[in-house]
Amino acid sequence: MTRTRAHQRLDGVEIGLRFEEGRAARWMPVTDVDVHDLVRAQPWRRHLTYRGEQLDLGIYAAISTGQNPVAADGIWERMDLADFDPTVRSMIGQPFKLRAEQGPGKAGYIPDLMLISSDGTITLLDSSPTAGGLCPSERVLDWAEEVIKARGWTYEWWTGPKDAQHYTNIKALGGGFCRPMHQVRQALIEPILALCADTELPIHAVEKSLTNEKMPQPMVRAVIQHLLWWGDLTTDLHRPITTGTRLRTDAAARRPAPDQQTQDSGARADERSEFAEVVSWVLLDYAYLGLLAMNPDRTLVQLTPTGSREYDERLAPTAQASSS
């Protein structure tokens, strides 16, 4: 059988994986590695930071994949989008190293990020670094792209979100509204989904129907944003989200939640604890809208009020506001 050019491209290419911290990497032909090896491996490099550094290194707390924090390297926006994508099952920062005995691959190559989808698709990503000194040469990147595609994987060069408003909405929804909710807020899920089951309703109509003394408006709004992030509710995220944004249910858009540790199911008898939960979400909503700020000593300060009209309409910043 005639070997294809893609197979010839993989000749002599090895992949290095680290399975245990502090142990030597395991090297094997890139053709022998499978998705199970990639998922089990640990990041190739550990991120050591120091005060005053200019590199955009750090840790990303992925929610939808249920993983431990992911090492990030200047590719935060793409990780936000991947975390929101219901098809992404795993994301790993700097997952492995590729090398070859000769040619551009002799210098070695480490991808910035790896995404594994539910259908087994593997995507390797690189981004423009904040410090050019750490960027592989163009010849190395071209070689790596050829190897990745020859292996049957997907290569992506990340330059930023193509739709600024879409990313802004996802970033806003993920800013605290994607976490598991306390049972006080969980009680709102079914009523909200029932209202939007048969018809599209604007956000202000849902809030008006469910807001009462025990369920203040900021709490209802927070649950709506939580359901939007997880896919129980959908809307056009390519447009700014306002109180007039229409909501609908879509079972197909629901992302499977990661395995969560069983939470204490006992009801809180102390009403002051439940009140504290409500107050914390009200403060979070006010801080998001710019009405409150926190001093270095963790005391809260009230900012200049922006008025009820801005509070009602500005659920998420516009792309223009976020870029300014």
C-alpha cells in the first residue's frame, strides 16, 4: 500500500507526555498516542509567576468540563468560549511536546491549549504571545501545523473573538452565574422554565411574574443568567442582552453538567442564613452594575447611582463598552 504524504510527514515525530509530576516524560511515536493518553497526561509545563511579570500566564477555572483548574497562556478568551461550548468535554493547557530528529521539529513544539470534543475531535490551539521571545519560530509553527493535521487533529491559530458582542455576553454570563446554585435559588428554575416552555418571553416579563418578597428581582435575574449559561434557556447572544431580550427553552442546547460533589441536602432552619444568601446575590448584582465597589480592606463603598433605568436595562455590557 502506498504511503500517503500525511503519513510520511509523521515519520520520526515523537510526542512527550507527563503522567506524574516530578517523573520523566514518556515519549512515543505520535502515531501511537490515543485520546485516553492525552486526557490522562498532565500539563507539560508548570506556570511559575512573579510580581511585575508581563506574561499573561495563570490558571483558568473551567466550569462545564468539571476539571481541575487549567493552565492558561494568554488565551483566556478562547477558553471562555470553549467553556461555554456544550461539545467541549476537556481542555488542557500546554498538554504535550512534539519533537523530531531533524528539521524544524528538532527545536520542539508545545501547543498553548488542547480541546477534546464529545465526538473525539482534538483541537490544538496557539495564540499570539504577549512576549515574542517565547514564541516558536514561524518554521516550527508551520511544521507543527502540518504534523497536527497529518495526525488527523485540528489546528487553530487564535487571534481573538470574531464576534465581540457574542463573546461579551458569554463572558458576562460566566462571571459568577455558571456556578452551582443554593437550593433557595434552585427553587426558581422550574417556574422560569415553565414560563418559557410554550412561548418566548422577554426577561422583564419573567422577572415581573416571579419577583416577590422572598424572591427579589436580582435573585430572579441571577437564575435567568445561570440558565442562559447552561443552555436551559436560549436567546440570540449575538445581540446585547437587555430586559427586552426574549427567552426560550431548548433541550438540545442544554450542556451536560459535570459530576458535582453531593451537596448537603438538609434544609437550612436558620432564616438568617437564607437572608444572607439573598443579600450576597443582591450585592453581586449591584457590584456588576457598577453601583458598589470593594476597597483593599474588603469594605464596600457605594458609587454614584446610575438610576433605575440603567439598572433595568444593562444586564450585560455591550461590546463597545467592554472594549473601552
